[in-house]
Amino acid sequence: MSNSDSDRVVGSLWSRQRPERSLLARCLAGGHRTLAWGFAGDCALCDAPGGDSPVCAACERSLPALPPACPRCAVPSPAGALCGACIAHAPAFDRTVAAWSYAFPLDRLVLALKFHARFSLAPFFAKKLLAILCAQSVPAEFDAIVPMPLHRARLAHRGFNQALEIARPLARALNCPLLARGVARARATSPQTDLDPQERRRNVRGSFRCDIDLESRRVAVIDDVMTTGATLEEFAKLLKRAGAIEVVNLIVARTIPR
């Protein structure tokens, strides 16, 4: 699909969106979070006028592109071929679509949404994921969109789930059911940041619960960052046990392994 064709498709899908009134109501009720949101105006990176976007055109061009990557796990791979790790041990998920590499200055935007409630970045991320789906001609006829859940303790502390905020506008654009309930973190886990890959797998083992029937459904999982893929792997196993026939990860940023 050419860039112009992709732009037309994205524009058509994106125009389906309606204002998220419940999100606005929560922000207005949240006091300090309303101030932290800051509607699109100044660029979240350089403070230049951003117009309709929370990131100005110049800063958007500077965001780190993901090199040709394995279609299954999104690690860099020559010519975008299936990587050796996925050939040897296929993960439970079937495909990963990532918008950018997790590097400067994209990391600042991810953290701005996650820890500083810059909510205007959520639809910005969602629109980019939609553009990637169109450009790569990835079938986007999902039966359900599921945001990566947070444990209730972490959700209470943060006040929102960044994956859910990204999933909302994407689900509207794709006219796809958003399953924000019925899938949950069954137990709290330690932060994955300082753990090695083996520790990450142990940390998330059995940490999710699914109370809904996903029989014969194609499910898209939304998350902000994919590092080793341990959390997404455990989550995909759960969704497959619940009946999903395909699990596709839609990720804002992919950490490039060293």
C-alpha cells in the first residue's frame, strides 16, 4: 500500500472517532490530572506550537523508527524475516506491530503519558499504530481489543491504565469491541525494569486472570512498551487458553535488545 493510500485509509478510519466524554469527565474530576493532561497546543517535546497534535511535525520526524523486524516479536531482523528465536521457540502470540523503537526522544513521550498523565498522547500513539497497520497491510479485522491490564493496587496508585487510554481511540477507529473488563491481573508483580529475562518470566507467571469466553476470536493486545516480551507472552497464553485463535500485539515502542 502506498503512503498516500495509507493516509487516506487512516484518515477515513480515524474520522469515525467520537469525543471520549467519560475520559474528559474523569480528567475534570481529577483536579491536578486535568492540568497534567494539557490539551494539544504546545509540543510535548520542544514546547513549540503543536497545532492539532501533542507533538510538532519536526519532533515527530525525529522519533526513532523501528528497523526491519521479525513479524512475530518485532526484534530487528534482516529484511523483516522471522527471527531465529521465534523459529526455534514460537511465542504464544502470533504477531507484533510496534510503532517506534524505545529510545530518545520517544521514551520521553511514553513516560509523559504513563507517569505524568499527558492524555493527549494516547490518541497520538493510537493513530500511529493505525497507520502502521495500514502501511503493512496487516489485517485489522480484530474481534476484540484488550488493553494490558494493571493490578488494582497499581491502578489505584496511578489513577488510570495507559494501555486502556491508547486502546480507546484505536477501538473506535477500527469499530472493534474493547474488552476492558473480564481480563485482569490476578496478583501484583514486582516492576520488570531491573529483572533479567529469566526473572521476568518467573515474575509474571500466573499473574493474569480471564473471565470471558474468547472462543474463535482474533484478539489485539495493546501495550505501551515491549522489552523482553515476557509479560505479553504470559498474557497471550492466557488468551489462547480462553479460546482466542490469534493474538496480535499492538505496541507503541519496542526495546531493541543489545
